[in-house]
Amino acid sequence: MEKLNYTTSGVCSRMIEIEVEDGVVKHVEFVGGCSGNTQGVARLVEGMAVEEAIKRLSGIRCGFKPTSCPDQLARALQSMQKAN
């Protein structure tokens, strides 16, 4: 099982804790941010293939910000892929 504590940038959440096993997202927890929204995103991607999560979440913006908590999760998952 791979684990990552990803420090976010440009969003309200401060960090995302991620666990991935065999290319599948097993657990996601946002530290900070809009609690209901981040819990919802986390639960939706658990059990999802990493590639699918990246595809669905990449590029989502929050208002006028160039990124969002879902986009930051996609970036975190991409960084895990590049590390392997």
C-alpha cells in the first residue's frame, strides 16, 4: 500500500492524506477545507481506479481560483504515479 501526505496549494484545505493499493484509491482524507464537500469527494473516489479519479477531477476550479480541492487530489494522485 502506498501512502502520501500531499500539501495542497491555492485552496482552503492544507493537506490530503491518500492511500492507494494496486492502482485503486483506498482512503482519502482532507485536512481543512469545506468539511462536507471534501468528505463527499473523498468518499466518491474511494474504490475508484487512480486513472479514473485523475480523469474526473483534473482541471476543476473553485470560483476564480485556478484549482480546487478535487483538482489538488488529482495532482496528488499524479505525483504518486510519477514516483513509481
